[in-house]
Amino acid sequence: MNYEGMQDDFVRIDIAGPVSKAGNGYDWVRIEQITELSGGTGAVAIRLRPAANPCASSDHIAHFYVAAATSTFIVEWEKAVVYARIY
């Protein structure tokens, strides 16, 4: 599968707890890299980086992590079961 079109897209996260004023109540991350794992057997790694709210004019990071942090989601699927982990 081709994931190139998803890189640099933004993801809005609704986390329980104090809201991000810069994110209008949400935390924001940018998809930095998507890597297919295991030779196409149904697993991808998605690296995300905290980002500013793309709907606002401010460049202030709208996330509880700093801009230098990253999170990696591993998403695997097998038939009708999807597994997701975050690192």
C-alpha cells in the first residue's frame, strides 16, 4: 500500500484532562513517517510529532509533549482483528 500521501497530514487528538488552548481543546500531531513492516504482511509503524494547530495562525505546539518528542504507533491487522500499540 502507498502511504506517501498521508505523510505530513495532521491528526487531532482528544485526550481527557486539561485542554490545549493552542489546539482549541485538542492536541495535534503531524504524521512524520509511515513504514510498512514485515514485508507487507499487515503491519505499519506511524511516527508522529507534536505540532501546532493547523487551523490556527499560531505556531505554538498544541500538545502536552514538546516539539522534539515523537510517538510511534504500531498497527497490525490479521483478518478481522486490529492491534495497536504506542511507543
